[in-house]
Amino acid sequence: MRAVDLPIVVGVDGSEPSLRAVDWAADEAVLRGTPLRLVYASLWERYEGAALAQDLGEQSEQVRAQDIVETAARRAHRRRTDLRISTEALPEEPEYALVRASRSAFLLVTGSRGRSGITEALLGSVSLTVAGHAHCPMVVVRGNHDNKVRPGAHGRVVVGVAESSTTPAAVRFASDEARRRGAVLDAVRAWRCPAHETTDHPLLAGEPARMHEQQAVEVLEKALHDVPADIETRRRVLEGDTRHVLTDASHGADLLVIGAERHHRHFGLQLGRVAHGVLHHSACPVAIVPERE
């Protein structure tokens, strides 16, 4: 199947954050010329059913999966009338349903949290689990806490560059997103000098730090080697913890892109500290791009 025929899949659960994810995905689908597929895993109701039923003035058992996907479809159609939309309600756990759906998706999109403090934690764990196992790039829609999702207006796509061997897919994805949006590609590489390498000798002061900074510059240049020349690229090498550096860089960005390693023989949660940090604290949507070993 051609990439243009693969859908953008959105995990919906009836919560406002998931509907904001629908808004974002609808804009993205039109931008790419791809169909939109809305998936509701009905066992999500054990987390959201009571709150959603109360909002609708119904008993929990009367809240039907089809109502949720149809509401999401109407919202997507109101936002983008020219969008090709399909819906699916599955009697499964959301983690399994969405990871499986990612096998035949161009992009998988979810919201970042649920309705209350308890459901935020539960649905947050669903997003984290899916992000750690999705077979395609996944976007967790964050930011814009006024309950509105705006089309990209900042003209800036940030990509976090780790070691060059673990970021090529993320850099390619970010480059494509920057070109599609007519945005600047803001490539960021964080570095730190370990405390045990510092010295008090006046003639050597600063040398370890300069060495680590230069290594970061080299990694960044290598990672960006194949970025097309027609994409405006900004290179930044910044001292600090990677999670904090990327979270700071997410302010005023349309999208933050990071890579996540996938190990075929490892079945545990494949999401590192950096991904955890930015998924919890980013000021803009976060794209997690699988990097195969």
C-alpha cells in the first residue's frame, strides 16, 4: 500500500483531550492528503465510562462505543469537510488495539490525558504504553490548554538529535514535516560534561567541556548530513539535561520530534527517560518515531 493510502489513526475515548487530538489529526490528514481513521477501544469505558455517562446524562451502561466514534467523526468533519473519515469500535484494551492499528497506519495520534486526576494517570499510561510499542510514528497532542488546537502557526519543527546511530528516522520524519509545513527545521543536540571530568587546573579549565561540546557538534552535523538543502535548518548545541533542553525548545514550536529505539527481541516498555520527560512536559505535540535496531 502506498504511504498516501495509509490512514492517520486517532485513538478516541470521548474525553476532550482525545477530541483535540482529532482536531490536530484532521488538519494533518488534509495536509498530507491521507484518510483519517477513528478508533475507539471499548474497554476504555472502564476508565472513562462513568464520567462520560454523567456528562451525557445517561447511565454508564447506556454509553455506547458507536456514540463516541460518531461524535469524533462529526467533529472532524466540521473541522475539515473534505476529509475521508472511517470509524471503528473494538471490544479490546486500548493498548492492544492501537498498537495493532499502528501496523497499517502512516501516523498514530492520541491525546495526552483523560478527564480527572485518576483518569489522567490511567490514560496517560495508555499513551505511554502505545508510544513504547507503536510500529509507526506516533504523536501525542500536548499544549494549547485552552481546549483549542490551532493549525501550525509557529513555523518551527524541533527534532532532538541523540547519537547519530539512533536518530536517522526521526530526522527524516522531522525534515518531511518541516517541508510540508514550510517550517524551519530546528535541530537540537544536548550535551553535558560529567562532573568527574572537571578540573581545577587553570591551564586545563574548560577543556573537557569544550571536548563534549565539539563531539555534540559532530553528532549533529552527521545526523543532518542527508537533510535536503531546500529545507531551512537551524543547528543548536546546548548544554544541559536532554529532557530539559528539549522541553524548553518545545515552547513556540509546532511539533517536537524524537526517536525511540525498538528492539525486536525485547517486549518490555521501549521508551526511555527522555521520551518520558518530553511526553509529560512538552509545550507542543510530540512525535515519537521508531528507530529500528
